Amino acid sequence: MSKTTLNEGIRFSLMIVTLGVISALPSGGKAQETPPIFGDITISQKFSPDPLTVRGMSGGLVAGDKIAGIVDTSTGPCTGFVDKAPDHTIKLTNKFDYLKLQIQAPQDTTIIVKGPGGTWCNDDLDGKHPGIVGEWLPGDYQVWIGSYDKDKYFPYTLQVTEVK
């Protein structure tokens, strides 16, 4: 078995365990829809629900600066380790004067976003939680969520909001 196949198997196993733990948690008596894992998003202005959330597992074997093609951006350094393929694709059907992508995770994570107009990276927008905030052009954006240690995977939630 190749190392890549083994790593994909480990990541899949971690995802299944995470799903099991999350589904076993009490819902607080109120029905809630669980956000999708590794979901792709298509949104236009005034989307609902806001914030929109998707989940995933951070990390991988590829250095963030290799994916980004740059070491540092105006929004922060391109650090951490990610998978070759993006974790999410976000399609914006129109221009957003303000949009925020924010990661919530139990461990320190990083984010890389590539799309129309460039590449943006961040590792600490809000404490240890990375994010990208600003004006966004219409188009497709690839999003990678990284971990600081190579081949370490942690569950996260990606929140997308237009609310300042």
C-alpha cells in the first residue's frame, strides 16, 4: 500500500470517527441541521443561512507555500501543511463588498484561498483561528485548511458570512 493511499485511509478514518463523535453529542433539545463535510458552496449576496457552515479535516502532506506559490500574502503567511486538492470550492455568483471566511478548530490551523484576483493566506485572524476578510470578485475560489504539523488532521468548521 502506498503512503498516499495509507494517508487517505487515515484521513477517512478520522473523518468517520469525528462524525460519530459529533452525531453522539446531545442536540440541546433543538433540531439542528449538521453542516456538510468537505462541501462545495455556491452563494450570491444575501445568502441564507448566514453564517453558512461546512466542516472538514485540516492538514496534509504538502507545504502551504507550495500550494499557494508564495510564502507571504497581504493577509498573512502561507504556512502549515495541506492536501494537494482543495478542501472546498466556493463559487460566488456576484461581487461581494464584504465577505468573511473564518475557521473554528480545536487546534491551530491555517487557510489558503486561491481565486479571481490572487491568493490569500492566513493563520491567526481571530486568536488561533485563521480567516480571510474583504471584498470578493465573482468566480470560483479554492480553499485549503492546513495543520502546522505534517500529516496531522483536525476537525474544523468553515463559516462564511456577509455580516460585519
